[in-house]
Amino acid sequence: MKLRTVTAGPALAVLAAVTVALSALPAAASPGSSLSAPGSTLLAAPPVVSVANVNAHLQQLQNFATSNGGNRATGTAGHTATTTYLQQKLQAAGYTVTVQTCTTCSGSAKNIIADWPGGDTSNTYMFGAHSDGVSAGPGINDDGSGTASLLEAALQLAASNPTMTNHLRLGWWAGEEQGLIGSKFYVNSLTTAQKTAIKAYGTFDMIASTNGGYFVTGTDAVAVKLREYFTSINVPTETSTECCSDDGSFRNGGIPSSINSTGASYTKTSAQVTKWGGTAGAAYDPCYHKACDTYPSNINTTSLGRWANAEEYALWTLTTATSTVNDFSVSLGASSGAVNPGSSVTATVSTATTSGSAQTVALTSSGAPTGVTVSFSPASVTSGGSSTMTVATTASAAPGSYTITVTGTGSASHSASYTLTVNGTGACASPGQKIGNPGFETATTPWTASSGVIGANTGDGAPRTGTRDAYLNGYGSTHTDTLTQSVTLPAGCSTYTLSFYLKIGTAETTTTTQYDKLTVKAGTTTLQVFSNLNAGAYTLRSYNLAAFAGQTVSLSFTGVEDSGLKTSFVIDDTALTVS
């Protein structure tokens, strides 16, 4: 996984025998650990992926690194040995393998693209991982885990030799740690028709972090199937705020994409420990981009086995159905919200085509109490699209908690639940300012930020008040900076206002093009996107976060700078005031 920092360079009856661990604790297991059968069933019977086989591939990757300078970085002999191993294994199993020379990668490295014969190529589902690591170490979790698990999933499908309905393609990318270069090279080599044929792409990057979680980030068909699998084995998932991997290259090419991971350098929260086990306040992978990213010490075998079988389930169910049925899924960007009587709250309703072709999905709701109305804009979407749900209340709406069911109807019907809390009068038990270290004056905690973002910045990054602030981007080269903090908002209050001062400086001369952007989010909800077109002095920005009352929400600022002229985004004097 490529996280951009100041110091880094340009980064579901299932057969009764399905072996999936149900333990919630993500402690690293020994390489010989066995996996138990799932507690619930899925709708298909893909072959079982043995974690022992995945570990055997990881041992090979460790050997390649050990014999070739200690790493498998793009352009090195260790990476060449990795791609040769992938090619040989896949060809022997019956895949058509294309070895694509990435001329923009260091050392003209190789992308490995493998197609399984058969299936409708106009409905192609693609899965990938990056085959390279960083020069600091052998890159076993990052991304040997994705590489090895996907390889074994591919080999198990080949051994079963199913009748294909849709087409399966897999890719292992060079140059990811240099800035997603290999996957970008591949996507840029595709025609418009070839891109359109790829209905979804899922990338698997770091799926065995020793203190990790289960992050499925995306709404494409691959992500839908992965969540379906994890739900079947009672393992909760979250979306991730960490950036970046090869899904970005596909998404930028107009292909629905997801990134799937157990986490990199970000730290695990107490809430995540309750959900998955592990250690709060410690990195998901303490050996991220370090020499200690080795086999077997830096591999969580429980996570590895779960993810390998989730991959198998997704690729099997998306490509080997006995007939192609047009189907879709419905999900909500927020599963709950709170509102004062007389006010409204919104949530994004997302749909995805899970099989066959896209179709029209009509959106309706049920369960709203007296005084509450639900509307959708638009009221119908083409699967793959989204709509904004507005839940409006009258002043006479009775306080309480209500379950609203959102239903999408097309060739089938699928639903998602939304919990609405109508606040009572005078129930604000915990008013006040909720952001910790709001002016960045006391080190970084509880903020999580890219290296160098929070500090005693000067010049373009000078603070508005005090001596410290958060300075994102301003490099004049391809770069991503992040700044996040999780905040808990009490229910029953009247106002929830997020505010901060933002200064934007740019060397861009355009008056029409957004080259460099800052995205501000609360959870998965985008509050606003700023760009070089908004350059100016410190300006107060404010947002109503009443929709998140009674929830813990992650506030995030993500600055993305292109390869040209610089733009800086400087943030100071933040607040989330509840009253």
C-alpha cells in the first residue's frame, strides 16, 4: 500500500468444509493454524482456499527477497523473481498470461495479467494486488499477502474448472510503491470499450496486518460480494480512510473499484478493538514499510485465511453463476441519524450492479412515524448510481427512535435499514466543543496525520493563531496528505456545528480547472471539496453535523496534489460545537 508522506518516495449452503476462522481476535496466528467452519451459509459453494497454501507462496516471496538484497522493490531481481513465479504458476494452471512491460516503471518492470478462459468478456470482473514492495524490506504483508492470497484463489478456481458465465481477469501490478505506476500504465493501455467491459475491480493490499481490521472500501460489485461473505461469518467490516492503492488507477479510468485491506500505518481505535480485538492506539501494521515486514512474523494467519476465502467467494460468485441474472444491491452511507423536531437529515443511498447488466431501481421507504416524511432525489437510479434521501420532521414529531426501511425495486427488491432518532426537548446531556487539540498546539494527538502536516509551520503555512497548525500539500508534485480525528457527538442537542479556518495558496494560474483538491468528510459523507480555484486567506468554514448526533464520526481532510504547480491547504482553529 502506498501511503504518501513527507519522507516516503512516490505508494457466503457454503460447503460444510469451508475453512474460515470465526474468532474476532486478530492476533497473529502461527503459519500452521487451521481455520474453523463458518457459522452461517452463503448462496454459493466456491472451493476452499487453504491458508497453508497461501503461506507457502509467502515463503517463496520471502526467499526471493532474502536472496536478492532483502527486498522485492520494482526494478530489482527480487521483484523479477516474484513476477516470474506468478507467471509460471498461472500458466501451469491454464490461465492465459500477459506479461506487460511497464515502460514507465523503474527498471521497465512487468505487470502480470491473467485471464481464465471463457465467460462473457463484455462482463469482466477483475481482481488485483501489487507485486512489488519497498526497498526497506521484503514486503510480505505489503503486499505479499494480497499477491499470495489472490494467486491461490486463482489456482483453486482453475483446479475446479467451473463453467464460466462472466469473464475473470486478475492483475499483479509493478510500481505501486512508486505511485501506482504499473496499474496506471495498464489502465491507460485500455481502449474505452475495454474499460467499459470491466464491470468492477477490487484490489487487495495488506490483508494480514497483525493488529488489523477488516476494511472494504467501495460500492462496486466486488466490494458487495466481500461484505456479503464477511457478514456470513459474522465479521464486521468498515470503510477505510487510508490512501492509496491501485484501485485509484481504475477509478480514475472510469471503472468501479474498491480497496480491501486490514490497514497500514493508521492506529486502531478503542471501538475497533471492541469489534475485532487487538491493541488500541497501535498501528494496524507496526512493520509497515519497514525491514520487519517479514514472513512469518508479520503475518496474521487468521486474517489471511478469511480474506483469501472472501476473495474466492467474490470471484467465484461474480463469474461462475449458472445463468446471468440482473441483480443489484442497496446500501446507505449512514445507517443512522438524529434530528430535532422541525428539522431534516440526509443520507446517501448507493446502489451497485452485482450481476448481469445495470437496471433501473425505484427507491421507496417504509416505517416513518407520524410527522416524518422520506423523499429521494432522484426517486429512481440506474444501478451503480446514488440518490440523496432526505428525512424531514415536523415540529410535532414525537421524540424516539424509529427504523426506516429503504427499498430498491427492480428485477428484485433489496432493502437497507436506517435508524432515525427524533430528539427530545432539553436532552442535550453533554454540550460543548468536541474536537481534541483543536488548534494543533499540543503535538498531534488525538489527530492522525501524514508526516509533517501538523507542526510549527511558517511561510505559506503560517498559523492563523498560536504557533502551530495543519499544513497539507504545497509540494508541486504528485502528493496526498491526510488529517483525521474521530469525534463522539452526544444525542439530543439542538446544534452540531463543525468549523475551521482554511487558507489556500496556489501557484496554479488556471481559473477553470481543479488540479489540486482538499476533500472534507464526516464519515463517508463529503461535506465540501476545495481546490486551487478557491485560493485565498484564512476563511471560516462551517457545517451542520446534526445527522451524526449520537454517533462517533471520523472527521477527515484529504489533500491531493497533481504533478504540476503547487497548492497548499492550511487548516487552523477547528471546532465541533454542540449545544
